[in-house]
Amino acid sequence: MIHFESWKIWTILMISLWGLLYAAPNLSPQEWRDRAGDISGILPHKTISLGLDLQGGAHLLLQADMDYAVTARVEDLEQALRRSFARERIGHAAMRALANPAAGEYGVAYRLRNMDDRDRAYRLTRNLHEGIDVRISPDGTARATLNAQALTEIKTRTLNQSIEIVRRRIDETGTREPVIQRQGHDRILVQLPGVDNPERIKELLVRTASMTLHLVDEEASQPGARIPPGTVVYPQLGNPDATLAVLRRVALHGERLIDAQPSFDEGTPIVQFRFDQTGAREFCTITRENVGRRFAWVLDGEIVTAPVINTAICGGSGIITGRFTIQETVDTSLLMRAGALPAPLIFVEERTVGPSLGADSVEAGKIASIMGLSFVLIFMVLVYGLFGIFASVALLINIMLIFAVLSTLQATLTLPGIAGIVLTIGMAVDANVLIFERIREELRNGRSVISAVDTGYGQAMSSIIDAQVTTLIAALLLFSFGTGPIKGFAVTLWIGIMTSMFSAIWLTRLMVVTWLKQRKPKVLPI
């Protein structure tokens, strides 16, 4: 145990040097870190990210309206089935979308006029969606319902799309290190450290941002006019009392947008937009075929603008004017770029941590860490003398390695994480205490200095490994079954155990062996 191959020595030195370099940015000014990142991506410049409880910010728990998502899907299926029946000339009546959340029944119902069309109607209905069950009674009454697997797939896809769109919207605001996670089957956890305006973020998250283009029904828009089937009335943005009737059928979906930017037109805030190739072609066709008519841009159930089509617009781009403020054009452009949510989101839980409270937590964590480290260092030096100094140096390098690993992984440090580091400080010297006490025992039994050190390290190894492995298992269980802060504690504890094994078994032993070979003492100062 006292012989070190040269490759082991170099490995220990390189790991220690790596820890020093990658932990250093946490103590460097921001300007130096930015310069290191600009010069080369190889130079260490990453730091540990502070969690919500340390730098303040917003903790939001959102719930997706799955009933809305599934209902919207079956309404799309109904429209698709209507088109299919019209194309195949299948007579039907009383076609409607089924949406009964209480019974968990979603689908389409209709009645065939001619039972000779039964087979074709069954085939078309069955091909509407994977996982749809179709039943056609002898009297021609048909019900097509989505089974449990199909409903689960729709809800899973809805939640995944919502998470992605929420991520895009938050990234557009420039928020650093957001935490966006799925929670359960219909919830999204959002943590935004350091956000100074959480209200704006909340407004951006809950807006569906469903942008659609509809042709205006001029007759139904007249005061007192009857609203015919296939027409819907929307209020105008900024003036809810003013309404406009538009055709329910969507002429063009906002999902064809590939860019939207805030701008000005003669000093008035506007939104510039651009379609993809398919959207540009469809927009050109719509405007060419409807010159002289009005079309309405509908955003989240409100008409933003309803201009007259004077000529075909085939360039694939245009502008949206309305009663916008500058901030509204910025936010609307952001939402249009990020895309529409497949279902509305509602806030289930909301917590805000002020920056002053986070600063107090950081300061308290620093004090606890410094005090814990100081007491451990003093204890080791007083009890074990020179060997205690070796253990103290190894402990400092161990802490440096913890910060280096956390920085490299871009881990988020929280209050429980600080608790894990403080706990690691005490545990890090535990292995050295076992070894040193074993060496003392061997010396009392009459062994020589070299033999006592060799036997001490060899005999204490099994106890050290057993203790660290059991703690690793506990940390793994905490990480697997815990959430949020518990995971942070488990991560720092796990990293601390691994680095303490290196510092106690390899680093401290290297210092002891090097000292023995140079001084060749007759008595150990332990």
C-alpha cells in the first residue's frame, strides 16, 4: 500500500489540477469568465448555477387542459370525416363531435341515410385515427369513440408539445438556466431563477397564442343579423364591445408562420410575419380568390385586425396592425415565433422567492460551510498533527473537486445542495480517521513505521468501502424517488462521496508515502 506507480502519481496530480482549474471560475469575475469563453471553448469558464432558493425567482406549476385538447382533436376528426363523406358522396345526418369528459367518451356520432354505404362509411371512419372503435347499428346510427390508448397518446403528445412551446417562449425572453420538467400526466413544473419580472413570464405562458386566419361573413356582421351555422362571432382586440362574424372554417393556420418580429409603420407598432413555403402558397391562393373581401386575424379568440384584400399577396410575408402597444408587439411576435399551445395552461401553484431572501440563504450557507470546514480542520490538526494537516489539504482539494464537477455538469446548487456539501465535509475525513486510528493501533502493537502505515491502509480499506457504498446507495435512492430539493441534496452527496474516496484513499496516502520516503522517520507524529 505504500508503493505508488508513476502513472498513479500523475493521475492524482492531473485530477487535482483539473479540479483547481475548473473550480476557479466560481471565484473569478464575470468579465474574466466571458473572456475565457470567447477565447476558447476549452478554457474553463462554466460556473455553478444558483437555484431558485439562492438567487430568487419564480416557481410555477402549470396544468394543461386535457379535456380541451381531446375535444379539439375530435372536432378536427369530425371535420375530416365530413370532408371524406362529401368526397365519397356518402349521405349522412346529425353528425356531431362527442365530448363527454365525465364518462371519458370522445369521438364522432352520425346517422347514415343509406345502409348500402355502411362498409365505406366504416372504412373511412376507422381510418380517421389509430385506436378508434366504430359501431354502426342496423338503423344506421354510428358512434366512433377513441379508446383508452388513443386518449393517452393524445394527452401525452399534448403535454410534450406544451413543454416544448413553454421552453421556446422562456428561451425567447433570455432567461438563464430555466428548469422545465414534466410532472405527472398533465402538469409542467417551471422554475425561473433570477427572473425580475415573473408577471410578464406568466402572461406569456398562459396565452394559447392560437393564430388563425378567417374570412369575414359580412352579412352576419351586420347589427341584429342572424348568425348562420358555420359562422362564429369574435370580439375585437382592445374593444370587446365591437364584434365581427367570421367563417368558422380556418382559412390558414398560424403554424405556417416561420418568423414574426415587432416593427413600426409610420410610427405605429406593428407585427411583421413570414410564412413557410406551403403557407405562402396557401396565403397567395386565399388572397387571390377573395380580392375585395375582408379577412380576420384571430389571436386567442380575439380579432387583431380585419383588413380588406386589395390584391393577391404572394410574397409570403405581411404585417399585422391593430391597437398594439410596443410591448404587445414584442410579446405577440414572441408568441407567434414560439408557436401555439395545443391546450390552455392554468396555474396550479405559484411561489416567488425575492432576491434578498436568496442572498440571505447564500450568506447563511457560506457561514455554515466555513464554520463546518474550520472545525473539521482544527480537529484533525489537533488530534492527528502532521497527518491531520495532510488530511486537511486533501479535504480542501476534495471541496475544490466537488465544485469543479458541479461546474462542469452545469448543476444547479440549492440550499439542500449546500447541506449535502456541508455533510460531505464531515464525511470526507471519516476515511482518514479510520486509517489513522488503525495506524495508531498497529504502532501500539509494536509494528515499525512502514509496516504500521502499510497495514493501516490495508486493514481499514474494507470498512471505508462498506461505509461509502452504503451511503452511495442511500444517495441513489434519494435521487431516484425524491423530487426537486431532495434530488439536489442527493447529487451533491453522491459527488462528495466519490471525491472524498479519491482524496482519502489516493491523495492523502500519496502525501503520507512521499513524506515517509523523504524523511524516513523512526516515530510517526500521529
